[in-house]
Amino acid sequence: MSQSLIQSLQRETEGVEAFGQLLAQERDAIKRGDFTALSELLTRKVEVGQGLSRQVRAREAQMQALGLQAGPDGQLLGRHIEAGVAEAWRKLIFAARVTRDGNALNGAVIKAHLEFTQEAIQALRQHSGGDAGLYGKNGKAAAGVGGVSLAAG
């Protein structure tokens, strides 16, 4: 049973690492402004996440059968913890923490992009004299906005 748990932990670690790689790709796509890639990555993240959920449920059942459980800080708790199980668990926890940090970094990158966009919108509004905006809802220059038409011959 311990060998089966070790294999489950290894598969889960691989899944967590795959999710982390998707997060890194997502971060790169955000930086490049590649929204097509972001859509594809989201689909893949959902698939990997669903697979991870199944792996977690299976692993938790195996751990329960062996009298093992995860502590509040990620430590492995139980009366008898085999060295191989402990090592596989340590690798899983490490991968999960690295992935968590990657997810937090993506959140920070998204927040920075959002703040930049909000500041740019605010600057455009101030320059144009308020909420009238430079462009109407149809994407064309709002009435009263001066300048030269790029489409004019």
C-alpha cells in the first residue's frame, strides 16, 4: 500500500509541476499581451486542475487507509511514516509551494497591468476634459475631439 501511495504522490507532484509550467507560460503570455495564448492556457489549466483534483481525492483516500494525514502547515502526520512516503510527500509539498508562488506572481503581474491600464485611462480622461472620453462606444473619435483624421486623404 505504501508503494501505491508513493506512486500517487509522484503523479500528483508531476501534475502540480505541469500546472506550474502552465502558470509560467501564462505569465509570459500576459507580458506579451498574447490573449489568444491566454485563452488556450486557461483551457489547459482547467484540464490539469481537474486531473489534480482527482489525484488529490485518490491520494487522500490512500493516506487515510494508512493512518496518515496532512498537518496544517503541510507536514505529514501519522504513527508510522515510511521514508519513501516522507520523501515523496516532501517533493509534493515543495512543488505545491513553488506553484503557489508562481500563481501569486501571476496575480501581481495582472494587478500591475490593470493598474497601468487604469492610470492610462485616467490620463486620457484628464487630457480630454473629463469622462467624455476620446472615443465613443463605437470606437470612433468622439464629437468635438480635434486633430487630423488618419483616414483623410
